[in-house]
Amino acid sequence: MEHSQSTGTGLLLAGRYRLGESIGRGGMGKVWRAHDEVLHRVVAVKELTAGRFVAEADRLVLHARTQKEARAAARITHPGVVTVHDVLEHDDRPWIVMQYVDGPSLADAAKEKGPIDPHEAARIGLHVLGALRAAHAAGVLHRDVKPGNVLLARDGSVLITDFGIAAIEGDATITRTGELVGSIDYLAPERVRGGDPGPASDLWSLGATLYTAVEGTSPFRRTSPISTMQAVVAEEPPYPEKAGPLAPVIVALLRKDPAQRPKADEAGRMLLDAMEGRSPAAAQAYVPTQRVLREDLDPSGDGSVSGHDLVTLGEESDGPGPTGTARAARPSGTAPWPHPAPSPHPSHQANQAGHSPQSRSPQPSPRSPSPQGATGQSSPPTVVPPTAGLATSGPGSGRGKSWRTAVLAALLAGLVAGGAVFAAMNQSGGDRADGGRTTSTGPAPTTTAQGAPGDIPDGWHRVDDPEGFSLVVPKGWKRQTEGDNIDYTPDNGRHRIRINVDPSPDFENPYMHALDLERIVAKRMEYTRVKLGQTTYRDQVRSSLWEFTWTEKRDFPGPRHAIDLMYYADDGTEYAIYMSSPESSWETTREQFDVVLQHWRAPGERTG
């Protein structure tokens, strides 16, 4: 059957609705502003463009869903639900004529103006909740609550729209067996698991919607539908740090078990408290706590922990799970992570049982005066507090925009071990097609004169990298590139320093970046978190430290250990300083990391 392509501005539907400009588009179609020439009013007309190109059976499903959307909205009498005026057919496709709302969607408002103020978000949530309660009382489950379906009228009213996949009590389901409908990152866990939705499912979606509104990012969206569904079911989002008094309400609504979420009336009281600036005391009963272990506290401080130190979206956890996955993420805003004291016995000085000599560090410990490992240096170099996070992107490459795709591509291809994972994390999809490790073909790094005695340990020297930064490395370490990463290594990557620079990072802070990467890595490899948290590096409070271990399967098989410091400079550039080695060499590597941090100079900083 042929279908007309004449839709567009000026088209007259049913002899009365003349289309104007397109004001929205979704996966199933678009929405037009139109003029009702009979009643002389502005209306919105929803066109199901998907119906043009589908098979007859699918077209029948679309027609049925359109009728159901109209019936669902018609059953609800509430000022917060967009009114459906008419349903008609044109060009063998259904069209819905609706109330026109003069204002953006919540999704558009957050995109254009940035995260929503928590008190305003609570007000919006309270209005949406009222509409959902009316719908539930009428036997209708919305099933697609998300920022794009929340409309913010310029007069201050808030409306929810798009009941196209609503479940109506007493109606037969239109969803095919095995079909999952709705926006995946806003589907409640029970729906993703295939269970029957209930009012609590809509409340979970409201929680995810409010999280996106105040944080500026969807809490569960990942790089693919499968990984997104996995996140919804099994992962906890970072604590909503920007949410203020709304934060515990969001946490309560996002409980995985629908029976553990607040009911609508209690959620309403919580939202009202948050809107009026009060801390919703009732919400605390829904927020699981995680005690801060003593070793997580700064030993040089008074033992206090700031921020949401006892609040996390995860269950209580004393350590890695049975499969070696990460501990529940500690929320940002906590105290800086401690810097462990250097070991007095660097591992290169003793032959460790069970490890070949090749697995031990071939380079000088910063506490040793020579590459041969002689002992007796009286005072180790001063150590600055560790900070920054995971390797992210190369100088000037804009790599931060595509690292997620690269990570999953490598992991799903089976490159789940050690260096292969971190190479994938930092691929940009840019000029290099192969992304493999190569000896640098660019200008050689310049070696500068060693500073005064005590400034740089014996066996080390300063290197001015062609990319503009400067660092000290053990003598004999060579520059290599892997994709856009810059490595210094004595043994082709078994021991390595990795530097990454991203002038336009995607994340608000390095801690969020590291958490996002950890969620992916922890699912794909024998990974254990040692620590992950915020810190301060040279007065840069936007800094993060991530230390972890894993078992490498490919290039350098066996247990490995890594530490990753990431910080944002004043100009917004993200710098990541990363070191890894076999576990047997870790004591030496950890001391070397402190020296690298102490003498690191970003482009333009004075070396001394």
C-alpha cells in the first residue's frame, strides 16, 4: 500500500486542524503545533510517522496503541495530565489532537539551562506525582515517565503527556510477548526483569527523572541497551550531590525492590518538604547507610568525614563481592583518601617467592639512591597528596567524547585484561585507525638537567614531553604511544606511567568520571577496588584518586595493581596520571608514583 508523503506545514486534517511548525520529535513520530479552525484555538497534533513504513501487522499495533493512549488520557481528570481532544485517521495512520502546552519539556529545559534547582525540581516532582496518583486511581499506569514527557508551561503549571504505552486496568495488553516498551534508562528494575508493573514502577521512573533534572545526566544510561538494562537492575547510581534536600527522596524512589519504595502519599510529603527547603526526615528510613572504615579516614586528621559520608545508594558492603566486583561507590563530597606511607622495604630489594625476576620492578625506587637498589638514603622525597583519576583522553584530541564506546568494544571483543582494557578506555576513534602501541614517531622528549641534590632522586631525570607537559621518570624508561595515550615504560608496558590530557572533559568532576569507568570495568574483569574517592591535588579540589587490582589474562598474565590520579586544572583541562605494574612490584611502583606526582608540571607550569 502506498502512503502519501504530503505531511507538513499547511496540511489540513479532518477539515479543521491545520498543521503549523513541528515542535517535537520522538522515536514513533513527531508533534506539530496546529490551529483548530472550528474552535479557533491552538492545539498539538501527534503524528505517528512510524506507521508509514511498517508492515500491516505492526500498523495495526500502532493504531491500537494510539486508541489506547487516547482512552488512557480520557480516563484521567487532572490538570497535570495533557488533555486529548480528538483521534483521527489520515493517510492510513492515526493522529492524536491534544492540548497545546506553551513551554518546553523538562528534558529540553535541563539541556538548555543546565541542571534544575532542587527546590524547583521538587515542585515539578510534586505536580507529576499528583498526576500519577490521579492516573493510578483511574486504573492507568503511565509506564513511560521521563524528562521528555514532563511539560513545563510558561505559566508555571506542570503536565505529563504521552500515555502511548500506558497500561489500563481491564484492557488487554498490546505489548507482544518478550517486548519491552519505554525508555530503557527510566524503566523500573522489575519491568526490565519482565515482572508486572505497578504504581511503584511509575514512582521509580519519577525518581530517575528527578535525578536527571538535578544532576544533568541520566543515572543509568550506558553505551548500549543491554548495558543500560544491566545498570538498572544491578547497579547503583552515584549519590545525587546537587540535589540538596531532594537527594534522600530520589534515593528512596530508586530502591530496586518496589516494596521498599515509599507509597505515593508518603512520597508527596517528602517532595513537599524538599520543595520548602526542609530535610525530608521520613526519607532517611529508605536510605541505606554504609559505615566508613577507619582505614578510609585521613590518619592525619581528626577522624571526621564531611559530606554524605554515611549515605550511599548501595547496600552495606565490607569489601569486594564474591566475584571480585567493586565495593559500593562512596559518594563524592567525602574526606580526601589517605596517602599510604612509603614502604621501608622496596620490593626490588628482595626476591619474592612465587614471582620470576622479570616480574619485579626493573627501575629505581625513589627511596634508593641508585638503579641498583642500594639502601641507606636518609630522607625520602617530600610527597604531595595524591589526586587525579583515570586516564581519559589525549592532548587536543577530544577523546573524552568516545571512550565509552571504545571500552565496551574492547571488553565485548574479549580484550578484558590489564593493558588491553586501559588501551580501549583511552581510544578516541580519531586519526589512528589501529590504536595499537607504537614507538613515538613525533619529536623526541627533551631531557633537562637534573635539579639540585634532593630535588630529583638518583636514577631519575626530568623529561619535557613534546605535548607540553614535564615529568620525571626513572632513567632508561622510553616514551611510547598507545592510541592517543602517552606512556613511559622500561619493558614495553609491564611497568608504565601513562599520561592523558583532555581539554574538554565530559564529566563534572574526575570522581564522577572514575565512577563511570569503574562501573564498566568491574563487570568485565577480575577487578577489586582498593580505594576510589575525591581528594585535593595542589589546591585543585576537583581531583580524584582511584587504586585497584585485577588479574591480567593477555599481555602480562597475573595479578596487577594500578593507581590513577585525575584532576581538573583551572582552565578546565583534565589531567590523568596513571601507573601500573605487577602486584609483586607494587611497593616500588607506589613510591615511584609519589615522585611522579611531586615533580609533575602541566604545560606552562614552571619546572624546578
